[in-house]
Amino acid sequence: MRKFFVMNLGDFFKLYQEIGLLAVFLLLLIFDIAVSDRPAMKYFQLVACIALGLHVAGGFAYSVFSTVPDETAFGGMYGTSKMAVMMKNLLGLATFFVFLQSGQWLRSTKAIRQREGEFYIIMLATLLGMYFMISAQHFMLLYLSIEMASLPMACLSAFDKYNRRSAEAGAKYVLTTALSSGIMVFGMSYIYGGVGTLYFFDVASHASNILVLFGFVFFFAGLAYKISLAPFHLWTADVYEGAPTGVSAHFSVASKAAASFTLIFILYRVFGNIEAVWHNMLLVLTVITIVTGNLFALRQKNIKRFFAFSSVSQAGYIMLGTLSGSAQGITATIYYILVYLFSNLAIFGVIASVENNTGRTDIAVLRGFSKNNPRLSFVMMIAVFSLAGIPPLAGAFSKFFIFAAVFARGDYALVAIALANTVVALYYYLLIVKAMYIDSATDPAPDVIRTDNFNRLSLVMCSIGILTVGFVSGIYEYIGALL
């Protein structure tokens, strides 16, 4: 059992991704201070996207072309591996797309434009917290990492502070994240009481201790808030609706992915010895999450609330791969998140374009949308079809791999329930397509939705991902090789 550790300079070099992201953070902070209220501020988004893009590209290049050793630092509190590096790269890629999609909104009003630099800097702060979540090997570091990721997101939710809904979203998120954090700390106290340490490795060897089991239930409940698993999902729709669209996109992809990756590590690295205990609990929550998300999505008239409940349902599908308890299932889960990243961010990119031009986020604004905006309609169509799992889009492959992993375990009833809910999901996704291509516009939007070049680039990249990732078998094989 570890009692103390000695810090040395070499430990810091193992945090190369965090240090690289911190360098981007400091670059943007200095640039913001230097050019604030000056004409050069118009280049801030370009600088931010280039800096983060180079960081993410470097991370992918390093993980693909270099041998990344499994290392620990700071007495075993921090750990890195090739899988952890890849997960961080996915989170960085999601944030890069959000950077591309947010510029038009940030320049929409003077009050927001004056704080444009703050938006990108705070977004990097929450991404840094997510990086540490992935690499945490100690419950206290994990908790601090979750708080580092959550508190900036509260600021971002209320970023449009003169908008009542945005301020309300920030307040609701603060309350829910405070509650979830309190529940997690309460669970950690029982874990510490049962083992006398919070290191993952030490807790794993005492996972069957009754105090540890009790603490795990509370810790899991707190983390389920972050993933939006039912019944811990009630904050999701209100926050997604009120928060700026770019922030909602970040919630739906990066935040959910980071919490999902963390849960995978916790379940199998720390509590793998008691899988029989948590498997049935997670199975019930997964079914409830998928069904609840689908049923509530059917009733929505606001498109951001619509995709909030869609993301709740998708969280359930992500958990299916985790339930399989195999390398095949974990590989399918990570692949599913990759496809989900492209699909959901494409959708929110279109929503951002519509909202920036019309000020509306109700589904009715999409009626007859394809007539004057065929390209945006096409992107939205392939994205929702990908989420629904329609071949030959990438979402069909990701769902197949998830279902195959669960089927291989023998959970046939769970596969049947998931497939039935896929049909329900297809129905409400088709409502979006119907509105764009079949319905007549009773209250038409402007003739052409104007999208800036940055957002257009993000939509092109997401569309390419949706159309091609499913056919590049090397991606799935590469993810599997990381385990």
C-alpha cells in the first residue's frame, strides 16, 4: 500500500499531452491580453483553431506512429497508455470542432464579442480536466479532475449572461454538478474507510469489502450524472436548451465521452473483481436510459431539447458495450463514441447555423428547409441517419459492433430491447428529415442560411467522417489493438 511518493522532474515529462494543451491555453491567454479591443482580435478564432488543431494532430501522430509506453507518475496517481492517449485525442478533436462552430455566435453581439477569448480559454480549461480524468489512478485526483472539467462548463453554460435561459442553464448545472460531486465524495469516504487508501490498484484488491461496495454505489451514482444515465438525466434537456449551442455540443460529445471513458476504467480496473455486483445494476440503468431518452425525445418541439434526450438514449447505447465485459465490447464502445462524435457535432453545427441566422431553435424552423438550404439539409439528414444506424453510414457499423459484443456475451434479451428502441429512434429521427424534405414552410426561415467558413469546414469534416469511417476497417482494428 502506497503511503507517500517522491516527485521528480521526469514525472512532468510524462504529462506531454497535458503540457501541450497547457501551452495552447497560455498562448491564447497571452494573445487575448495582447489584442483585446484591437482589430487583431478578429483573428482569435483562427489562432485558437490552428493552435488546438496542431495539438490534436500531434497527439494522433504520436499515438499512431510512436510506441507509447504504459507509465505512471507522481507515485502512481497519474497513468498513461496508448489507449489513454487515443481517448484524449478524441476529446481534443471534439473540442476542435466546437471551436470551428462557435465563432459566428461569438461575434453575433457586442456583449459576447468582447469576451470571445474567454470562451476558448475556458473551453481549454475544461478539456484539461477531462485529460486528467482519463489518466487518474487515484480517486482524489479523479475527483479533482472531474471538478476541473465541470466548473468551467458551468461558466460556459451561463456565458450568454444577458440571456435568461443561459443564466438559468448555468444555475441548474451548478446545482446538479454540486449534488453529483457531493455524492461522489460521500462514496469516496466509504472507499477510504474500507481500504485506507484511494489508489485504484489498492482498492481493486479490496473491492469486495462491504464499505467499498457501499462507496462504489454512491461514486457510480455521481458519475452517472455526468453521463446523463437515467434517472440521473433530468438536468440534461434544460441545460442543453439554455446553454449556447456550442456549449451544448460540447456537453453532448466531449463531456459525455470523458465520463464514459472514466467509467470504463473504474469498472474494469478497480471493480472488475465484483463485476457480478455492478453488471445487473448497470444493465437496468442502461435499459431505462435508452427507453427514457427515446420516449421523451418523441414529445419535444425544441430541437436542442430533442437532441438532448437523443443524447440520453445514445448514452445508453454507449453503456451496452461496457456491459459486455470483453475487449470486443470496449473496442466497440470507443468506436461508437468516435462515430457519435462526427454525427452529433454535425447536427449541432447545423443547429448553430440556423440559430445564428434566425434566432430560433424550434423544430418548426426546419419545415421546408431543404428547398433553400440543400447542403445543410443533407448534412443534417446523414447525421441523424447515422445516429439511427442506417446503412451504409458509420452509425450502422458502430451499432452493429455494439450489438455483436453484447450478443457474444449472451445477453439476448438486452439486444432485443436495444433493437426495438432503435426502431423508435428511427421514427423520431425521421420526423426531422420529414420536416426538412416533405413539410411545407409555414413560417419560413431566411432564403439561405449563411454559415461562416469555420463552421462550414467542421460540417465538411464531420460529413466525411460519417460517410467514410464505417468503411475504414483499420480504425476499428487499431482501437482493438490498443487494449
